[in-house]
Amino acid sequence: MNLNRIFTNQRTGNNPQTKASRTDFQRDFDRIIFSSAFRRLQNKTQVFPLPGSVFVHNRLTHSLEVSSVGRSLGSVIGEFIHDQFKNDLNEDSKNFYLHNLGNVIAAGCLCHDVGNPAFGHSGEDAIASYFDRNETDLKPKFSDKEWADLVNFEGNANAIRVLAQQQQGKDAGGTQLTFATLASIAKYPCESVAKKKGVIHRKKFGFFQNEKDIFLKIAEGTDLISESEDPYIFKRHPFVWLVEAADDICYNIIDMEDAHRLGIVSTADCENLFFELVKSETDDVDRVKRKLDSIGNENEKISYLRAKVINALINKSIEMYKGHFETILEGNLSNGLLDIYKAENKALQDIAGFSVEKIYNHKAVVEIENAGYNVMYELLDHFIPSILKSEEKIKSYDIKALKLIPKQFIYENGTDYQKVLGVIDFVSGMTDNYATDLYRKIKGIDIGMTV
């Protein structure tokens, strides 16, 4: 890939450039911050049920922290590219890598989860399985590629839709971000029919059929390497690895800290796991130990170690990105940066294994996943049969159901696929609380007037 062509300030919506005190990539960050899709992340589950007596991370606080880590990664790597390849870079590129790559990665990290529905991954599972479980009635209404989108519903693909598609009555281009920022979150730049386990850029998929043309413009504008055109498959953009690393660093470590604050993980276990990782990556273990011994508060001990661990993982990710840079540019790196490091670091392996056993399979987490699955499934079942009925077959109860959907999600003149995507937009955009409240009302569990 040509380092002069993998970024652009071209935006979705084709709006003319305007003069501003901020760079185009700083404006991306600000647009995301002020968007309703980002704001709703404050009431979407990260791992643990919300809210509780102990404050734990939600999707919004997680995204803010990932963005902070991503800015650090992007800034250092931008300097590396500027210094190592200055003879290959034009003046615009030198300025971009030296001053703006950190802004792009920070913006990408900020919006990487906006396509995720309520209740964590169980929300995604509920949407996908709704179509799978109703295949006989629904599949004939869609093309094979459209059906593959629905039965493999994916938050990453939905993020591109949320950020880039034009809703009914709204401006073209959605949030109107630059192609560079959008390319940085495309972890799986392929169509749903091209999914393939074991292949990192095809593990899931990156865009719905409805947004295919938008994604092809993003791919062209950021010089993505094409692997196939039928179906469309691209290699990952070089910026993706930094966004992914920032996300991996945060969720691997912060989930453990949250579990400790909730009393799910003991101080001793958490401290030992974090300290072993810090010890594997620092030459000054004694100083860390002295600092740790001087802290009397258990939560502060873990917070201190968490900061040290994240710093160590940032430094390791930078080292690995530099070491694999040529392979990344060629699109041939086969594992994420943290996965490569995990394979050689037992301490990180132990944290991951402990998290699966003690955190992600904890009763409270499993309960919210089960509840969330049922809520999301039932909401889809309430709206999708009604949205697909023809004028001749629609009943009064269908009309009443559809009145609950805001107008921007109703595509009356669209195809069945577009109509269903509108319902998914509505349901997947809900917060945990809103989805639960609406579920209770339509099921008759809560009856009463609310305005």
C-alpha cells in the first residue's frame, strides 16, 4: 500500500470542504462525541449489568478509554512512519502522520462500538438468531446476500451503517465522517457471504448490502487492497490494527478491574495476575513493588497496577506494529497484535483464561445475557412481521405496532430488506433500559400511561 494514498479527508455525503480551526480528523472526533448514537452507549452493557451500586464500565466509558489508548498508539506510530518513510511521503502525508494519525485512531476507537445493540453480544445473537429461527417464513423474501446479512448480524457492519447511511428525512452521509476514520474501524472488510473462520479479515463481515456502495467508496478512497470482487473482500486497512489493539488492551484489563470492584474477583487474584504481566515487561520491578506496598486502599492498588499494565501493553503493541509494519502494509498479517503477544506471554494468557472462567461466565453476566437475548428477540418479533405485511394483509394490530417506530426508521417505499433494516436500526439502537421498558409495555407486564 502507498502511504500517501491510505488516508483522505473525503467524507460520506459528498459535502464541500469548509474552513475551520480544527483539522478534518479532529472534526470527526467531535462529531462522534455529539452524536446521539455515541450518547446512547452510556446505557448499553459492556459486560456487567447496569446500573448497580458500584459503577462499572458501560459501552461509552469503555469507548472513551479505548480512544485514549488509541490516540497514544496513533501518535507514536505516526511519528514512526514520518521518520522512517519521510523520503517516500509528500508534504500532506508528512503533516498527516506527524499531527493527525492520532486523531484518526482516537476517532475510530471512539465509534468502534456504535453499531453494537443493547445487552452486549447477546443482543447481536438475538438479532441473528431471530432470522435463523424464522427461516421458513422469512428467507424467501430476501436475496441470498441479504439473507446472509440478517442471519449473521454483526455490530461491526452495523457501525458502518449507523455512521454512514442516510435515515429517512435526515442528511445524506449520516455522521459524515472521513473515509480514513471509517476505514480504521473496518476489521472485517468483506461481504457477509465471504465470512470464513480462521481468516482474520473474514472472521465476520464489515458492511450490509445496503451500504455496499458506500463501503466501496471508502475502500477506493483509502486504497484498500482488493482480494476479490465477487464477493467483495478487501485486506484490512493498516489503521485497523491500532484500533483493534486499543480495544483489546482495554477490555482485557478493564473487565478484570470491574470484576474486582464488584467483588467477583479477589484482590489477591487480580493483583497477582496484573503484577505478573507488569513484571514480564519492566526492568524496575522493585520500584513497582515499593509503590504497590505503599498503597493501603485495595481499589487503588488495582488501579495503579491497571495503569502499569495498560502502559506496558501500549508499548508492546507499538513495538509489534513496527516490527510487523511491512506485513501490515501488504495486508498479510494473520493475527491481531495482542493475540501475537499473548501467544508468547503466559501472564496475558492467564488473564484471558481467568476472565473467561471467572468473569464472562459469572452468574450475573449470564443472567443479563439471557434476559437481553429474550428482550431483543421479542422486540423484533413484535415489529418485523408487521413491517413485512402488504397493504392487503396488514391488520389494525400491525398498524398499532408500527406506530411505535419513529418515522426515520420506516422505509415505506423500500424493499423488504430495507424495511427490515429500518426495524433493526430502531431495535439495535435502543439502550438497555429503553429496550427493557418497551418490552415490558408491549408484553403487558407494565401497563400505564407514560409521555
